Amino acid sequence: MNTSSAQMLISMVLYMCIVIGIGVYFAKRANQNSDNYYLGGRSLGPWVAAFSAEASDMSGWLLMGLPGLAYWCGLADAFWTAIGLAIGTYINWLLVAKRLRRYSHVAGNSITIPEFFSNRFHEGKKVILTISSLFILIFFCVYAASCFVTCGKLFSSIFGAPYIPMMLCGVAFVVIYTFLGGFLAESTSDFMQAVIMVFALIVVLVSGTVAAGGLGQVMENIKNIPGFLEFFNIASPAVNEAGEQIIANGAPVFNDALPYPLLNVASMLAWGLGYFGMPQVLLRFMAIRRADELTKSRRVATVWVLI
């Protein structure tokens, strides 16, 4: 292992120890009752609620998937996706947050989304509770699995270790701190991760631009790629039979730009609709200590998302 890999390993181990420490810190409080374990006793502050809500959604796809898409195809896909997510985030906090915070408390002090639906409609046979629970179980198994895939690929590429053991290490890490400290540990660690994420994204943008020769050089490089910086055209990388991008004279090769129809624009904007049904985001609305603090949370969350 070289010096760079050793430094990254030490940083990751320290980070994981801090997060597990957060789980240990909240363990006693979380295990007092179900309300504390699953919803933090409705005690989240506005900053923690906002940052943890966004970080719990903006996972590996934000740091690896979306930048990869932008690098591969240019501005169009990534830009319209980002706009849809920003609008969806703001409207979700504006229209859903206060109502859900108030009515989840009134509806039998519900501590999960399925329980809220069941209590809200006074059902006796728990049909809505069962269906909504199954939806979460089925689709979030896939969602969580994609996050662990990202973790495994990252560790594997950095340290040259086998992919599956690295992925399982990520699974064990998440299970340990969540099992120990419940919702409070998860929310607090997500708050910390949100700070790290936004800091890292800014640092990478600035340092990458400097390393490329400055903003002028970056823009000059982009001009050589057809459709890369357009809203209604999309770049088309030239690939070989294995699907890998062709490199010539040290630079990636692109074909002529392809049109980007309005249907694609609408599809990317529609990503923002997902926020209205994401349990990990909606639970933050339910867990904030006072409904009137959600206005501050909305502003903080929107600024974070835009950055």
C-alpha cells in the first residue's frame, strides 16, 4: 500500500470510528422507548433536520453517479436533473413538511410513514399499513443495495481490494451505528456527512479547475466537445466494442451532438417528484422538534441542494 492509500485508509477509519462513536453516544437515549429509537423523540433541530434529510437522499449517486453522467454526456442530463431536484426539494419542504409534522403527531403520535397513513384513515384491518410497508421494503432494498454497491466500488478502486468484502464492510458499518443509536445517530451522522459532502464538492470543483489550467482552459476544452454545454443537445462519446470511450492523443473522442427532446427534459425534471414519497426525507419532517422551525430548515435544505 502506497502513502496516498495509507492516508486515505487512516482518514476513513477515523471517520468510521467517529460515526460509530455517535451511535454509542445516542445508544442509551435511543433505547429508552420506540419513539426515541425510530423518530428521535421528535427532537431534531432545524439544521440537523435539513442537512440530514438531504444527505440521506444525496448519497453515492450525487458524488459518483451524477458527475459521471455530466462527464459522459455533458450539461443537459445533469442540468435538468439538478433543476428538478432543487424544485422538488423546495416544494416538498414548503407543502408537505409542516402538515406531516402536525398530523403525524395528531394521528396517534405516528412514528413511521405506514403507521401515519394507517392512523390517519382510521383503518381497522391495516391494509394501507401493509401495502405501504411492502412498498418501502421492496423498493428500498434495491435503493439501499445501490448505496452499498457505490461503497464497495469506491473502496475497491481506492485500495485495490476485492469488491464484495469491501461492500460487506460498508454494510456492517451502517448496521452497527444505526443499531446502536437508532434515528438520532443516523440523523447526526448524516448531518456530519452533509457538511463533508458540500465541502468536498466545492474543493474538488476548485482544485480540479486549477489543475486543468484554470476556468478559461476548462471552457476551451468544453468547446471542442459537440453538444457538451447545451441544454437541448447532448454530447455523444465515441466508444469501442467494449463500451469504453475512445481516447486519441490523450483526449476523449466525441461524435456529433445528438438532439435532446422535450420528453427527456420532462423526464429529468420529474426526478424532483420522488422527494414527496421518500421515507428517509419525510421522517425528518416528522422528527423536528417544532413545526415552526421547518421554515428555517426549508431555506437551509434548498441552499445546500443548490450548492
